[in-house]
Amino acid sequence: MPEERSHTRQVIGSLVVALLIVVAAVAVVTAKFGPTSAAEQEAVEERLEQREERLEERRELQEERREEP
């Protein structure tokens, strides 16, 4: 019987530690990335890409104007 109690305590302890690890991992990921959804992140990335494209177009137009006589 003492061996069973020891084993049961060990299993329960292991489960508690595993649960704490999962909670910590979720907390770290949430803190790092925030609660934003994948769709919100994609929208932000799309806006950044559009801004970069507009900047590139402006640069090209400025270069073309400089090249004109």
C-alpha cells in the first residue's frame, strides 16, 4: 500500500506540474503576440504591404521626374 500512495502522489504531482507548464506557455504566448486573431494580423500585414507598395511607386515617380529633361 505505501508504494501505491507514493505512485499516486507522484502521478498527481506530475499532472500538476504539466498543468502549470501549459498555463505558463499560454501566458507567454498571449503576452508576446497579444489576443489578436489571425485575421487581424493578416489585415495589419496587408496594410503594411500596401504602404510599402505606395512608397515604392512614389520613389519610382520621383526618379522618372528627375530623369526628364
